[in-house]
Amino acid sequence: MIVMRPVLEMCVPERFGLWPVAEVRPWGFLPLDGRLGSTEVGAAVMVIAAGNDADPEDAGGPERPADPLGSFLHGLLTMDPLFASGGLQVTDTVTGATLVPGCCNGLDERADWLDVLDGAGWACFGHDPSPVAERVGDTVRLTVDAEADDSPRIEIPVAELRSLLAGAERDLIDFLDLAAGWAARHLPAHAADVTEALARALALPTGRGAVVDGDGRGGPA
């Protein structure tokens, strides 16, 4: 059985105390879906906000607030574009082979999978490791680490991969809905702006998730 999940790389800031967060393994991956607990959602929002904690390069933008919460959310609410480190994780539960996104890959790059199916027929997803997907006829071959001579591989029929991609998109939509409710409870003064920013970071249409048709041909907008 092949399982695909959207995952967020957990680059965890130290001594965080602005809202409750689950303990997570630094540099591990947190699957994003609608089944997360409140503190797991809090950890995901924390990591996405921390990953965008910078001042916009354009002069004349809003100044960083002095209060700790406003300061921490400043980059998330003002930067464009936003980035969420991670991608799609694929596991063959029979062989145990698992493809994970490499360094510098983002969840906003999911459209590269559609390019494998309907475009160039090839895509890579970061480095260290260097995962690669290649279409070969009616099959997509995933190489866990193209830099390793003995890298495990996973082969997925094209039709099945379309279905898996549609499922991963629904998981992200469900996560965004969950995060919107979380933000309303924990960040009421910033809830709408945080939800909109999360949608942009995850390459989902602002306000509500992505449109995916029955064949899984939809994807990030």
C-alpha cells in the first residue's frame, strides 16, 4: 500500500511560550491534516511563523510591533511570498521505503508533482536527501535519494498517484480549516489574518482550500 501525506518540517524555535505547542522532534516532519490536536496545530503555526520571521524588503511597510506576539507574527502577516518547509511524504508500507522532501523544498511546490504527470515528466524535491520523481509510461518511479547508488525506489501507477495527490490536497484543506478554528480561539485579534497567511504559505486559495476534481487533476492555485 502506498501512503502520501503533506508534511511540515519542524524547525523549532527555542524557548517558545506565546501559545501552547506540542513537543516535536526538531527537523522531523509533522503530517498536516484535520486530525491534529490543538497543541500540534499550535506547533505547526509556530513553525510556519518562525520560518517567515523577517521584515519585508520593501521600504514603507508596516513596522514590527513592540509586543512579543505581534513581533513574532510580523513576518507571517507581512511577507510575500511565504514559505512552509516540507512537501509530500510517500511511504510504501510493504517495503518500508519512504520518500521525504529534501532541504529547501516547500509545501507550496506541490504543483511539481502535476508536472511529473502531465508536463516534463520529471521533478526533484530538494536535496540532502535528493528525492526525484520520473514518469515512465503509465508508472511514476520515485527515487528516495538520487545521490545514492543503492537508493530505495517506489513505483506508483499514474492513476493511483492522481488519487493520492487529491487526498493530500484534501488533508491540507482540512488542516487549514482546523487552523482557522485554532486561531479564533488562541489568536482572536489576528485570526483572520493568520488564516489567510497560512493559506498563502500552503499554496491554498485564500480563505478556503484548493479545488481538486474527481481525477485528482486539481492542485495548488
